[in-house]
Amino acid sequence: MTVRPLARADHDQWLPLWAGYNEFYGRVGPTALAPEITAATWGRFFDAYEPLHALVAEHQGRLVGLTHYLFHRSTTMIGPVCYLQDLFTDATLRGKGIGRALIEAVYADARRLGVTRVYWQTHETNATAMRLYNEVAQRSGFLVYRKEV
């Protein structure tokens, strides 16, 4: 398996992984992402002025995982921080180290850019992912609140 930056030629293989990620979090039917959001997200990966980045895991010529992350400022640090926004692996290959490899690749990119903190969130019911996350990071204790306005 290789972890590498997403390429424009990956669109047809990225799309089902992206759909699987959104389905996992219940964004289906009436709550599905609008096609223009997916199109805008895809375009941002290739826009040098956007802080959004994407890596994919590839095995035997097939994409088997993705991660999307961004760098942003913080009020508690001088340098930027990295928010790992999305992480998804092919359900049939879970437990094979793909998620860990993608997280480690984000860590490596952050280090390369001098960024000293990577963070993310997951749903409280995502026990499988949390087993991995507890091995590769420290739980911050913060809860996330949000409101659509």
C-alpha cells in the first residue's frame, strides 16, 4: 500500500470513497451533500490558494482510503495547526493499517511544514476508529458544539 497526494486522475476512484464517508456519517437521502459541495471540495484540492489537502491510500492500483486536512491559524499558538477533517477507508479492508498510514502521512506533512499540532474529531459512536485514535494521538477532552445559522 502507498499513501500519496490525490491526483486529478483519481476522481472516479475518490468519489465512491467520499460517498462512503458521507454515508457513514448519515449524509444520505434528504441530508446528502449537494453535488455542488462535492464538486467544490474536489476543486479545492487542486487550488493553490486553498488550505485544503488530500491524500489517498492506494493498493494494487485501487484507492482504498482517503484523508482530507487543512492548515489554519489558532489563537493559542503562533504557528498554524492542522485539522484532519475527513478519514475513510474501504470497509472491506479495515484493520489493515490504512487509517494509521493515512494519519501518519498527515503527521509527516505537518512536520514538513513546521506545524506542531494535528487534531481531529469523530462521532462518539465511532468506537472502531477511536481504538486506533487512542493509539496514535491523545484525547483532548473537548466536546464539539455547533449550530446551523
